[in-house]
Amino acid sequence: MKRNTQLAIVLLLAMLLLISGCGGASSKQPAPDEGAKEAAEENKEKEDATSSASLAKYTPLDQLKDSYDIVIVGAGGAGMTAALEAKAAGMSPVILEKMQVAGGNTSKASSGMNASETKFQKEQNISDSNDLFYEETLKGGHMANDKDMLRYFVDHSADAIEWLDTNGIRLNNITITGGMSEKRTHRPEDGSAVGKYLVSGLLKKVQEQGIPVFVNADVQEITSKDGRANGVKVDFSQANENKTIAAKSVVITAGGFGANMDLIKQVRPDLEGYVTTNQEGSTGDGITMVEHMGGTTVDMDQIQVHPTVQQENSYLIGEAVRGEGAILVTSKGKRFVNEMAARDTVTAAIDKLPEKSAYLIFDSGVKSRAKAIDYYEKMGFVKKADTIKGVAEIIGVPTDQLQKTLESWNSAVKNKKDDAFNRKTGMEHDLSAAPYYAIKIGPGIHYTMGGVKINTNTEVLDKEGAPIPGLFAAGEVTGGLHGENRIGGNSIAEIIIFGRQAGMKSAEYAKTVK
């Protein structure tokens, strides 16, 4: 009886093994680890499609205090950076963000962060200098940049990369953007878009440091006493509450005004009708509040139109795509500009085309090096075919001409000489690795170079050029650094470099207030 029972158990186990697929090579069932892997990949895709900032847990309103050492208005990259430096200086900062999530326009940044003489450049044998970075940025800004601000900016760029790295935010994948002659655009290690990675990393550090972040907190006014900023009035609309919060110093990092079409029409009526890549919170509130405090502005009419924007969704297609080798073609399948020229030059070339749009053409090699394309593909912006002929047919350009353009470009890459448009950068790889891709683009309002006037200490200046006590600002809310044209990759550098300075200088000031 015992033997029969044992035999029955053995037979049952054998049948289970066969059913599960473990006992036969012909099984079609996925192994448990494969199923888990598929589920993990599916979950990762969902996570990638949703900003980590939107999943974050923010500080409950019932934990709001009546006063803090430093109030920071805006939870983008500059604001969170300032908060971390203020906390490191022994202060008690708070961040107030009018939108439902942290991140602001930083979340939309794609290409990377420019910096010179960095440890990552040295590791990769990239020869660069602060002086060259300064000269090329000055040239890109048409010599209109605030030279003191620019000098501080380039000289502190490597430190900013190092500071991010010490905070677990590593930007060691380096590419190039328009208007630059050296690779100095630092990206996440996997080449993905810099914005969400940066916001996620900064927000994680802010929360680890116990810095409160209140969202749906619409700051209406900077309060003052005897000409000194001493707090803010804030509307918590969802809770139907208004609060006045006292502070020893105030830092404005509320972003630019690229989504305020009424203000844009006032200062640049020629831009009416353009799409904007800006998140809806970029309405210039910080600029207005600073002006009410006696602060002044600079370069308000200097608004950058980015050349490569997906028009239907107003979504920026990052410069890194061109930096990694993509070309631009007309509806006739011809190149028409040096794709790596400064943004205003490329934009002007597109605006001269009858249809005021063009196509980015690239191959699987570019796609593998510019990971942001994966997201563009998920968004439905990317057309794909196994051959360049197939791409031409999909986008409706002449097949023979596009093929001829690609062959000519590949020859230029091979010979390291672009006779057609004198392109010199983003030519390390030809476009010969199928499949091929295309994205239709056109110009869109992208960045406001003008804003609040500050000095290198990030102190807000009045009309006489004197600092307003207790009031600091950093990021796109400020003006002067970029002159008449911003180089791609410089805005992320700006928010970290001057965000750090605002945190440190506002802390220094707060320590003097009794």
C-alpha cells in the first residue's frame, strides 16, 4: 500500500511538471521569471509615462507653519536646489508651488545641462574651457548677455555638475547642442531626457532632508516692512484658505512667462499664434510680484522660439536628437540649414519655408543615443520604416530626393566636411543603421530670456540697481544671462548654478535678521 502511494505521488508530480512546461522542450508557456520580467517592464513603462513628481507625496496643509527662515516660491529645479542649499546652511526653508505637482518647466527639459571643465569631460578626454564656454555663449546671445552673470555662470558650471553628482544625480553622458563647438551638454547616464530625471532626483533629496513642499499654493504677494522682504501672502485655493507666512528672506523661483500669451503679445506681438512648449504655470507671476516690490526687469522682449516643436501637442523635440546626428529636411526632401546652428538661426530658416515646418530624419543609431526619442515614440510623434524610401512614403516627401539627401549627408559625415551648410558638430555617426525615423516639427515659443534683474549674488535689484533687502531670485524668472538667444543646455545649468547661489545667499542674509 505504501509503495502504491509513493508511485501515485511520483506520477502526479511528473504530470504537473509536464503541464507546467518544465519537463518538455516543446512547452509554449512562459517561465515564471519571464512573466515577472514582462510585468516589470510593463510597470516600468507606466512609471516612465507618469512623472515621478505627480506620484510624490507633498506636505499636508495642516503642517504649514506661520513662519520659516526662508520662503521659496516655485518648486522647479531652481527652487528645489535653493532649498537644499539653504537647508545645508542650517536654515529652515519651505517651498510653495502653485501647481499640483513640483517640477515646473524643468520637467519638460530634454537635451541636458551645459558645463565646462567638468570631471566627466576630463574622464572622456573632451578638451574644453570656461573661457570657450563664455565666448560661445556670448556669441550665441548676440553679445547682449550680462557679462558679470555669464562669467559667474561658466566659472561655476563644473561645481554644479559635481554638486548634483554628490546628491545622486549623475550627468555623465555628454553630447553637444547648437552654437557650441565642444561636447559639454551633460545628460543622465542612459542618455534620457534630463528634466524628469533632475526633478525626480531633486525632489527625492528635498524630501529626504525634511524640507516641506506645499502644492496648490498660489503666492499672491511678497510682503515687506521698511523696504525689506519679510514673507508672502499665499492662496490655498483647494482648501479655500489664505495665509500670510513670515520669513527672514524670500527666494523667487517661479519661472518665466512662456505660457502667458497676453503678456507675450504685449512685448512681442509678432509671436501671436505660435504654439508654446511651456507648462501652463509659466505665467510670469513672480515677475509681477517682484515689480510690485520695486524690482525691475530686463530683456522682456527677448523670447526664444525653439525650432523643433511637435505642433499638435506643442511638445519640444530636444536638441540632443540633432546633436546625435539627425538632419532636417523640407517637404521636398532637401536639407536647408546647418542643423546645429544657434536656435534663432534654425528657426529663421524654418520660418522661411512655405509650410513653416520640416522633418527631423534619423536612424536607429540616433534613437539609441538620444533616449528621449523613446518617449516621443510613445507619444505618437515618430514615423518609422525599415528603409529611407519607406519613411519618405509615410511622410509624403519625394523618395528619390530624400534618398539622395541621405547619401549626400552620409558622404559629408565620412569626409568630415559639410559643403552644403558647413555643419561641424553632431557628425560622429552617419545615418545608415535601419530602421529609419521621422518627426514633423515647426517653431514654438520655448523660453523667455527676459525677467527680473539680479546680480551674481542673486539679489533682486531695484530701478537704481540697488539690492532689495531680503529678496532673491533664480532661474527663468530672471533675465540678462542669455542675452538675445539662449544656447540649448544653458537653462538647466542656470537653475542649478544660480539656484545654489540663491539658497546660500538667502541663508547668509537670513542669519543677519533678528
